[in-house]
Amino acid sequence: MKKQSLIKGTFVLGVAGIVAKFLGLFFRWPLQMLIGDEGVGYYQMSFPLYMFFIAAASGIPVAVSKMVSERNAVNDHEGVMQVLKKAMMLMFILGAGFTGILLIFSRPIIAFLKWDEKSYYSLVAIAFAPIFISVMSAFRGFFQGLQNMNYTAISQIIEQVGRVIVGVGLAYVLLPRGIEYSAGGAALGAAAGGLFGGGYLLIKYIKVRKEFKVNVVRDNIDIMNKLLYIAIPVSLGAAVSSIMSLIDSAVVPQKLLQAGFSYKQATILYGQLTGKAFIMINVPLTLSAALCASLMPIIAEAHVLNRRHEVVSKVDLAIKLSMVMALPSFLGLYNLAYPILDLIFPGQSAGFKILQYSAISIPFIILAQTSTAILQGVGQYVMPIVNLAIGCVIKTVITMQMVSIPGINIYGAVLGSICGYVIASGLNMVLLKRKLRVNIRWFDTMIKPAFASIIMIIIVVIIYMNVYNYSMSSRIACLIAIFSAIIIYSILIFVFKVFKYDYIKNRFFRR
């Protein structure tokens, strides 16, 4: 199977991720229109538990990617298949176990977390997703380890299409029975997406396995030990973030009640935070996830083959790519928060201030994710997780203290997230410099993209204001501003020589 460069792999996964997010609008938009902020609140209350499973199991696909890349680098094809075999066993056990736990203990969980009882249907529906998502995730780690992102990218789109069709369809069909039933139908779309995406990857795996010409895969206990050695720290790190989200789902609504809001107002504000602001922030984070997925196996291969120069160059490139993505995303969402929400959720742009301030966290989240992928690629599994845990503790403390203040309310959760990721990303960069002895060229990796982003947003805001004054439509003005931003920023990237055209051309078409 042909390998892809870091830039090309990131581009393929990034485009697929953006397409999947765009398709997700066909899920979020009708869902918002059907059940409003209150219904989205019920849906979102159950979502952190699902994301907790994703986080708890996320270490295995990452470990698969790293181990497959290392074995493939030395042409150990049987070892590649051994890794996938053990990973599939682990993921199936995790997925089936989590599905069973959620189904059996759904009502006690709701009572313990003090959720609205109407969130029961969403929790039960989303409980079916882990068993399908687990199998799909193992296959994705396998293909990413082979450093070809095409199959993973296509599976993301198929997963989202299935989620949209089934989730929105069930939400519409069940709406006459009540908002809570409709939210439950929407949650069931996650299981359908996992089933469709996993089915596609299974078909492609059967084809790829024939290329390896491995007829018998012998059992190797060392494979399982190393999988767990890598996967557990990674999963713990992801679980820390997910646990913080789960704590938010319990703490934020309760603290809003203490601040004087009613149950309905608290649910609406929480829905605006998680169902609008977080959704929009996840769009640039999709690009960051694509970068990390491409980066891990490439860094791992260079490290196992003792190519220090390649490791250093990839680190520099990864930090630069992360800033090229993060800075314009932050400025764009901050300055165009209202028109963007009005474009995506017509007539329901409430909460745009929450999105505006939440956007400040984007550069720090992306830097934390990228630096974690680099460190884990060279075998530093534990310390990035410790750094993230420290950041998450700080986030939780700030959230609990600030949300209950009436004048701050939901913005306390936003402030907590910003502070938490500032700490985590800063600690990671210190660790990166100490462990790899890498001197990041900050002028090239951060200052140049910052200049390009600032000039871009100034021009784009002027374009938006002029188009709005002419058309009197924020949606038309927003669309034109977004497309203008893409074109202008792409030009400025080359004008400021953040990347050179020949460099991009060579790296895109050649490893």
C-alpha cells in the first residue's frame, strides 16, 4: 500500500473531516430546528458518556497505528496482522462491555448525575454505539499505521452519512411522541454510523490483507502487552478530557441553578455551550485530529529507524501546520460568531457570545493535541497525560467556582477550558524541548501565520460589513466572507513564505 506524506495525509483526513462536519450540519441543523435548545440539551447530556467510551478506547487505535507503522517499516507483515488481531479482540470486549453497562445502569446513572429524567431515551439509544464504533476504530488505526489515510477518510464520511440519515429520520418520526423521544432517536444515529463505517473498512481490509500474503497469524503475547503499554496511557489522557466533560454535564447545570437560573434556562445554556459553541470549535479541531493521526505513525517510523533529522523536521512542520490551522480559525470564529451561528442555525443564533469566547481556546487545544501526538510518537506516553490531567483539574476548579456567580454563569465553563488548555499546552512544549532537544523556530511556525491571520480577518470583516450593507443579509455576507477568507489566507501563506509553493507540491505528491 502506498504511503502518504505528512501534508498529504493531513490534507486527506482534514478534507474528509470537514466534509463529515459539513454533513453533520445536516444532522445538527434539522435537530436544532426540530427540538430546539431544550431537546439538544437532553441529547447532549448523554453524549459525554458516549465520548467517555471513545476516549477510554482511543488508546488502542493510536497504539495500533504506532505498532503497525513500526512493523511495516521493517517489513514484518505477520507482526502487522498480529497487532490488528489483538486490537480487534480488545476493542470488541470494550465496546460490548460498555454497551451492556449503559443499558443495564441507565437509570441509576441519570439519578447519580442528577440529569433530567427525559434524558433517559438519549442515553439508552446512544448505548448501542460503542460496540460498532470499537470495531471501526481498530480498522482505522490499522490503515493509519500503513500511512495511507484514504480508507479512514472515506469511512468518516460514510459514518456521518449513516448518522445523519438514521438520526434525523428517527428524530422526525419520533417527534410526535415528545422532544425526549426525538432526542433519543437522534442519538441512535451514532450506532448506525459506526455500523456503516465499520462495514466499509472491513471490506477494504479483506482486500489489503491479500497484498500482505500472510496466511496464518500466530499468537504472540508480547503484542498484547505492548498494545496495553501504549494504549493505557493514551486512553487515560483521553479519558481525563472526557471525564471533565462528563463532570461538566453534571456540574454546569447544577451551578447554573445555584446562580439563579431555572432548570429550563440551565438546560438551554448548557445546550448552547455544547450543542453550538463546542460543535463549531470542533470544526478546526477536526483538522488538528487529522494532523495528529498522520503525524503519529510517521514520527514513530522515523524514531524506530533512528532518523533524528527527520524527527526534528517533522516536529517543526507539525507545529507550523497546527498554527496555520489554529490561528485563522480562532480569529474567524471570534469575529464572525453571530453570522456563523445565524447561517447554520437560522433564527436560533442565541449563544453566539459563548462561541466567541470559546474560540480563544482553539490555538491552545490544537497545540496540546499536536505536541501530545509528537511525544507519544517517540515513546513519551505518560507525561503528556499528566500535563493534560493538571490542565483538566485547573479547568474543573475554575468552572465550579465561576459558573455559580450570576454575572459570569456559563462563561465560567469557557474560562475554565481556556485556562486548562493553556497550562496543558505550555507544559507539553516544555517537555518537548527537554526530551527531544528541539528548538522550535517560533518566527516561522507562529509569528508568520499570526500576521497572515490578522491581515486576513481585517480584510474579511471589511468584506462582510460591505456585503451586509449592500444585501442586508447576514447569511449571504457570511458565506462570501468565509470563501474570501479561504482565498485570502491561502495567498497570504505563500506571500509570507510560511510555505513555499514548490515545497507544498513536492510534499503533497511525494513522501
